[in-house]
Amino acid sequence: MPQIFLDSISKKYKVAGREIIALDSISLEFPEKGIVVIAGPSGAGKTTLIKIIAGLELPTSGSVFIDGVDISHLSGYEIAWFRRKKIGFKPQDPVLIPQLTVLENVALPLLINYVEKEKAFKVAKELLEELELSERIYHKPSQLSGGEYERVSLAQTIIGSPPIIILDEPTAHLDISTSKKVANILKKRQRETESLYIITTLEESLIEGADKIFNLVKGKLIR
């Protein structure tokens, strides 16, 4: 079985008495490593799909298998533990802990996985330098620009190189030059770590460098 397999995933909502179909019987097999782009227009269901893959939302029907485990039937505690070990997820509108510095926010995923503090901070600092944020490591999130905030959240997601990294529009709030730099960093890190990157994006350099592209339109997979 592949690392991630979606079996007939559907997601329906009720809004003002009307049924909205966000995803309609999606079945997908993902490679064990590489960059997979999920493309499609606004409202296609991309964000809903990756939230279900990450275990942040439950499908209305269907199953999500990761390494043979049907995560759609795990308890809240079990899925939280599973994500902690397997998945890094960056939402489109990330939220950093306001009381912590940039360095502390980025090191946090390592610290909660019992990495020694000195090592966690060293790894976090190196990653922030790579993302051109070395002058912001002792700032609080409220002192960052929008683009800096986005890059800090990205660093927090990819630190520790979890086997599955899911990014929702990681360059959407960045200028063109920074977007290209971030895209190149993501591609470089994927090659080094051999993780699976699942990305919703409009960034051309990420799309061009993808190993696989899945297209969604109105909740349906377009082959």
C-alpha cells in the first residue's frame, strides 16, 4: 500500500438548508516521496482535501489510509499523536504563539518531540537563516511583517523533516522574488530529506518542479 491512499473521499456541508458538496468521491494514491501539487481554482476543494489528509477534518464518507492506518477512524488523541510523529501542516492563515519568540516558535515541534533544547534551537536558527530571517529570531510574532510571519510558520512546519509535509499556499503572501527563493528551498529540502510534500499552490516554480499534479474542479478529480 502506498504511504497515503484515499478511498472514495467525499465531504458534504449543509449551509442555510442547502447541501454543499466540497469533495465528490476522491480516490488517490500518493507516492512515498516527492512533491505533489494539488491544483485547481478557488473553491475547488483543495484546502478541504488536505485538511482531511492531515486528519484535521473528517470525511463525510470514505477512508484515508496512511502507512496502512485508516486515520479517519482514529480517536482525537490517536490522531493528534499520529500527526505529531508523521505530519507537518501549514494552513493558509497560520497562527504562531504570540508569547514566544520566532526562534522558540520554530523550535517548538522539536521540543515537544523531546529533542534536547540546545540542539532544537541550533536547528531552528540554521533554518531561519536559510529563510533569511536571522535578524528576527528574538522578535515576537507581532513584530513581523506578513511575509516574515509566513516564512516563520513555514520553518515551524518543515523543521524536523516529518515524512509528510502538507502546505496550503505556502507562497501566497510573499512577493515574487521571495516566493521563488522559498520554492527553491522547499525543493532542495525535499530532495535532501526524501519526504513527501503535498502542496496547494499557484507558484509556477513549484508546479514546474512537481513530481505529480492532481487537478480538482468543483470537488471532483480531473484526470
